[in-house]
Amino acid sequence: MNARTRAGLAALAALAALILTTSTACSSPDDPQDRKTTDVQTASEADITRQVNDYANQVATTVGSSLTNPTTSSAPCEGQRGEMDESIRTVQGTYNIAVTPGKQLDILAQLRDQWRNQGWAITEDRTFPNGTEGTITAKTSPDSYSLTVTGTKEPTALAILIHSDCYKSTDPL
């Protein structure tokens, strides 16, 4: 074996050792024990629920109608970087809102325009095959909540579904 081959093998062995050392020293994003909880905001469930309700009330104001059947609940959540912990949560709110018959699509268009003007990302915007119902979903900015307003078979109502982004709860579990 010549000197050049020996030097190449030595460099390759050093690189392999470096890779092994680095890979065993790093945590795996697939291992729940290694996931960090520092990449999500810290807040109380009451604060997050208040924001979810504020978004629902914003929709109600745009529609010009009151929210009915409001329900909020929290559940475990996995952060965008795989953070997992019992204290990492999301809040979901569901609501109904009365609308004038035949106006569902007009209201969805109005919400789309309003949300775009607010700088929110529209992630879904479609009309259902029946031509009288549709759905629109947006990600809020800067807090990345998901708002969906969708038509119902009842032509006088829309359903609203809001999910908060993941947060680390300050509340005891």
C-alpha cells in the first residue's frame, strides 16, 4: 500500500469516527425522550382559549351574526420540531353561526379577502360540488392558528373550527 492510499484511508477513518461521535452525541427527533419543549410558546390555557374565542368573534363580526354552540377544549400537541411533553397542548374551538340562506359562498369570499388583507395564508379555499357550500382555511399571522369556516347542509349556518398552535401550558396538569 502506498503512502497516498494510507493517507486516504486514514482520512476516511477519521471522518467515520467523527460521524459516529456526532451521531451518538445528538438527540434523535424520533425519540420522544429527546424532544425539547423550548421551541413552543409558554402560555396559560385561559390565554390561548381567549385568543381562539377572539378569532371566532372576529368571524362573527364579519358575518354580522352571533356565535352559537361554542365549545373549546385542549389536547396534547406535537410541536413543529417534534416537541412532545404532557404540558405541550393545543386548544380547539368549535362554533356555529347563522347566515342568510344562499349567502354561504359570499361570506366565505368575504372572509378570504379579509384574511388575505391581514396577511394570513389561505391553505384551503374551495366550493363543494353542490355549488352552494364551500370551505376556507387560513393560518393566522404571527401566531399560526388554523381557522376553518365551512358550509353546512343547513343553508342557514356555517361551522367554525379553530386550532391554536402548540403551546407549553403554565397550568398544572
